[in-house]
Amino acid sequence: MSTDMIDLTRLGGRLAIVRRTYGDSIDLPNLGAALFAVLLGVPAATYQSYEFGEAEPTVDFLVTLRKKTGVSLDWLLDPTESAGHFEKPK
């Protein structure tokens, strides 16, 4: 991925939406970034740098995120998709 094509701030905001929505789906409505990072197999500081828009997530991270949460990578990465298209994991 190239940071020229990805708005890291928008992506970080969407990652936060995924974290909160996933937390709700597993009855952890206050799922914090540190615990979510553990669930995804990355250090808390790494995940937080993604959510804060400070670093670009790796492809491996994005694949793990999709598998764990069911999030559409199109929704997550495509700047033309509106934020309303993410649904709770089933």
C-alpha cells in the first residue's frame, strides 16, 4: 500500500469504529485498543499507531482484521465508501 493513496486519519477512524463495533458484538462494549491489539496479535503500540493515523497497517494485519471481525476491506480502505456501510460481525 502507498500512503499517497490512503488517508491514514480516516483509516484510523474506521479502525476505531471496527474496534467498538466488534466489542459490542462480543459483549465487550468498552473494548479498548490494547485488548483489541492482543486479539489481533499485534503489540498495543502498533495497533494504536494505526488507529491514531500515525502508521500504515501491514497487509498481514488487515487480513487478520478481516478474518477476526468480518470487516470489508473495501469499506475500510476505499475513500469513496461512506462510513455507514460497516455492519456488525455475525
